[in-house]
Amino acid sequence: MWSQCRPAIVVLILLSAVTGLAYPLLVTGIVAVVFSWQANGSVLKNGAGKPVGSRLIGQYFSEPKYFWPRPSATSPVPYTSYNGPLEDCGSGSNLGPTNPALFAAVQRRVARLRAADPAEKGPVPVDMVTSSASGLDPDISPAGAYYQVARVAKARGLPVAEVKTLVKHFIRGRDFGILGAPRVNVLELNLALNRLSLDNQSKD
């Protein structure tokens, strides 16, 4: 009996050691060395070196001097994920395209954007008035960023052309040239915008 069970027990122990201990440690070690920034949460820092958020998780900006992210469906506060409780780390509205509540929400968001910049008469990009499935999307479309350029430039006293150039610099193309869509990371853009404002103030 023991002679039949022993090989099975030995194989179980070996496979447990290899797949449950050695392999995870090896992969974790490789990732920590090769992709250390990503493995530690892709955390972005401000000019003082203080962590301000993750590149992968959206944050809420409402001041006119900042680029705004996509609407968030997290409740009760938009984008309640970073440094928040785990249960608040994502929420979708689950509203179908024919739901009157979705139509009303879109109308409110359009009105808010129009009120923030009455001079902007162009069509509102769809991603600026609809929340993502997670409610924590860190990116907006290039159109969504360009739509806000005039408001941000006016609020900061910066040339519109200079802010447009900054947006263009932060546009990321499709992954591998075919996956996803061009996008702009809102937190990265706003951090760069703060640096641009400080640079212009130092020149004055």
C-alpha cells in the first residue's frame, strides 16, 4: 500500500513546491526587476516627488484649470478608488442605451461642459458624457482633451496653442498599432500642465 502511495505523495510535494512556490517567486522576481514601476502600481508623482495616484486608475478633477476625466459611476463620490476602501474600487451604471435615466444623465453632463466653456460650440465628445464600465477609466479620447483646451488655457492664463501642443504630446496610439483606440491619460496630462504653468510663471 505504501509503495503505491509514496510516488503520488512525492509528486504532489514536488509539484506543489514548483508551481506553488518556486514558479511564483521566480515570476515575481523577474517582474520586480524588469517591470518594477508597473509591479508597484504604476504610481505617478508630482514635482515634489509625492505620490499622487496610479496611471491605471482615474481620478476626479472638477476645477476649470484641469482637464476633466470621463464621468464616473462610483458612488457616493466620483473616482473613490485611490486610497479608498476596496469595495469602492469600481462601479458601472448598468444603464442600457434606451434607459431614460442614461439620457437624462448625458444631458446633465453636456450642460455642465457647456456651462464651463460657453464659447466652445463644437460637438461634445461622447466619452466626456458617458461613464466607462468600471467608472475608473484613467484615459479620455484626444477629442475629449482638445475639447477642453480653451477652458483650461483661459483658467491658467496660458496660450491655447501651448496647451494644444501639450495635449498632442500626451496622445498614446493604439497598442501594437491595432488594439484599442488613441487616448490621453488625464492624470499625466494634468501633472504636466502644472509643470507648464510653473515654467511660464518662472519666465514672467
